[in-house]
Amino acid sequence: MVRVRRYFPSTCPRTVRSPQKNCGSESAVVRDRPPHNTGLRLSPYRFRVIHRPGKTNPADYLSRHTGDTPTDDDRSSRVAEDYINMVTDCSVPKTMTLSEIREATRADSTLQQLQRMIHNGRWTDDSDDLRQYKHVFAELSTCDDIILRGTQIVIPPSLQQRVIDLAHEGHQGIVKTKALLRTKVYFPSIDRMAEQTVKQCIACQANTPEKHMEPLQMTELPPGPWQNLSVDFCGPFPNGQYLLCLMDDYSRFCFAEPVASTAAKAVIGLPVLDHILSSTGNIQELRSDNGPPFSSHEFAQFAKYYGFRHRRVTPLWPRGNGEIERFMRTITKSLRAAVVEGKCFKQHLHSFLRAYRSTPQSTTQKSPYLALQDHFGQDCQNRWNKANLQLPLIK
């Protein structure tokens, strides 16, 4: 009724032209109200209906000008229909019926011989074609010229690829396609054919993301303890703190010092690394990622001051520093479990480090504590020892 109010104001009469001849006359004003609700809604409006033929009525244009209709001989009118028929016939696998399986089974000589042996109840033919059914012979049965393995239909060779295409109609992966096949059918080499079909499906290969990783190159074990070390930050933890994790690549002896920030000044300004190196001696190489704390000028000056080589791994490649990354995953799991159990964070950290340092490692067959004892049996390495100064011989 909103449109009616727009075109038929109640103040002045309007004229409606219609192609129906019995709708009214040009001079007659329609005063008879239609019945029911429509009449009640149109009662406030004054209008008259007059007849105008459709050929002169602008509102009847589309029904009389439908455009040129293509003929049956026009090739362009059949292109779309022929293309749809081709896709339907070639791309979509046809449905398979039991009658087709029955006829294909009767036409296959190998399955006919297998049926005779099933009826006799004993294995009599050991040819190459039948040998592939020998391991499931006790499960085979026949029903109306169709061979069954339990509740699975044995598909003749002529229909096997068609069954695979039906199972792969939804473009599922290898595992799902095999699972769908096993619910209904069976034939020898069903898994191999399913794998080949999925791997040769161009649509699946074009839309399956794959990540090809470079071959892993193992890092050589250092010649002795406390020479090459790895460092990284772990966290943040629920208490807002981070852990500065330091591990010896040879003995796997580890340190985990709580810090409030990952900034270089918070680690170097507060003598965290300095405290560790002063307790265990100087090192030859320190490996880290390319994070801001280790790429800063302060850390470069710190490495130059102590005289060790700072080795940074490939950017965005955590596997380059995999030993410390794996250690951080282990300690993160342990500390988060301690928070869930309501234990003290620092106390559980010390308990974890005590247990980790006492557990034998697969590389050295020793615990990190015992492997590091070889280092403490010699003089402590400091900045003076790094110079390798030797006094001249006195003759």
C-alpha cells in the first residue's frame, strides 16, 4: 500500500490504463469497491480505469519485444548446452548398479573359477591371477553370482577403476578415499590403486599445500664441554617474567635465569651473563637467533669484551638453534604445569633444573652435571687465557 499512496493521492483522482477491455471505460469513474481487505484499503483513493490496447500501452513493452529467438540450427545457441553435456558425461562418474557388477563378474573367467572353488569349499587352483585371493579365501562367499568378502563386494577388474573414481568424487585425500572404499567393496591392490588415483588427480594436486623442507644437517658436537653455547629467551610466563636460557652444546648443561625484560640492557646491564661466565669460565662461541637483544650494539660490545665469537643463525629459522629451542619447550611445559598445580614458580624452576642436570643425555650417555665435570678439572678460562700468551723460554 506504500506504492499505492505514492501514485494515488487521496486528494485528486487518477487514471489507470489497462489492456483489459472489460475493466471500465474512459469516461466512467470506478466507484464500485472491490470486496474483502483490498476494497477496504483502496476505499480512500479516487481513480478511474480506462482501456488502452497493449500495442499502444508503454507498460506492455517487454511482453511484445522479447528479442530475436535463436533457431535450432544456430551453432552459438547449442555451445553452452553441448559443453554442459560433455562435463556431465566425462567428468562425473556414473553410478554403479548390482546388475552391472553381476554381468562383469560373469564375464570374468578368473572370478568364475573363484566362484567354483568357493562352492566346492577348497582351494584347487594356484595360478597367478587367483593367488591374490588365497589369503582371504576363508572370508569369501557368493550371492546371486556376486562374490562377497564378508560384507564387501568383490569388484571385477573391469569396474575397479570406476569404483575408485566414484570414491574419489568428493576429492578427499588418500586416507579418506581408502576408508570409503573399505566400507563397501574389495579387490586386490585396492590401496595401491587408490593412492595412484589420488596422486594423479590434477585438481587435488593443484589445491593441496605442500611444504618441502631442506635436508636436516646435524651440528657437529664440540670437542669438549663449555666451549660452544646456545642462548635464547623463553616466555613470557604467567607471572610476567622471562627466562634467559643458556645451554652448553656438548654437555647439555643448562642455565635458566629469570629476567623482567628481554632488552639487551636488562640482560647485560644487570650482570646475568656476566655472572654465569664468571662462575663457569669463558667460552669460544655463543649461538643465538637474530632477536633485537642479540642484534644490538650492547651485545656486540659484550662479545668483544669477553672475546668469544657471536654466531647468529639463519633468520626465521628456529631449527638452526634447535637444541635450545627444544629445551625451552620442555621447561615451558614444566613451569606451566607448576602454575596449574599452584606451586612456587622459582622453587619449581630450581627443581626442574636439578632433575634435568642429573638425567643422562643420549649424545654423551652422561648426565649434564657429570659431562661438565671434565671442564672443571682444568684451569678456569678468563679474558687473559683467551690471548694464549706464553712466556718466552729462558736459556
